[in-house]
Amino acid sequence: MAIYGLFVMYKATHDLLHEWKTTGKFIAIKVVILLSILQEKVIKMLIYKFRRKDNTCLVDPADPEDLDHVVTYWSQFALLLDTILMVCLLSRAFDPEEVQDLQQQHLDLVELELQQMKVEGGNLKTESDSDDDSD
């Protein structure tokens, strides 16, 4: 349900936020999250299928059939590699030059929204409106 909500939000704001290249950001984060979810399952399957029985590294001596410690170890190692992938993807997706003029653009957007609320019948007045009232 949460992923459905993310896609609805993404589709609803895609055109509005297109100049900030949100698609790359969205895909970069979602790929890494999906990869981290799937990799533990794949690692567990591979370890149970291909691990040699005589290899006792990271195995609990009290329960040699339980390979959870081995799965956890290799999952954490894969997560380390995922962070390198995530840094590469996010450094390309989040360009620092996109936000240099953000303060002024943000104020312009707020002003525009306030003007739209006034047109739609809201009771909010902007600074320019209050100057007009004093004339």
C-alpha cells in the first residue's frame, strides 16, 4: 500500500517537479531499497544450497544446521556494496546546482500559491494587496 501511495504521489507531481529531475532521484532510491530487500533472500538461498558442510566459519557450534549468522554476515557485506551503488546513483541524481536559487524560487512559489488562494475566494491578502488598499 505504501509503494502504491508513492507512485500516486510521483505521478501527481511529476509534471510540476520535472525541472528538478525527480525521476532519477525516485528511481535511485527505490532501486537500492528493492535491492536490499531481495538480496537477503537470494543470499540465504545460495548459502543453504552451495555451502560446504565442513565449513564451520560463523556457524553456531550448538546448532551447526542453523546458518543465520552466515546469512547475516553476507547480507551485511552486500549492504556495504549497496551503499557504494547508492552513493554513485544519488550523486548523479542529486545535482547540487539544482538548489542554488531555491530560496528565491521557493518564495515565488509561495507568493503564487497565496495569489491563487485569493482568486479562489480565500481571505488571505499578499503584501502587494495591502499596499493597494492604502491608496
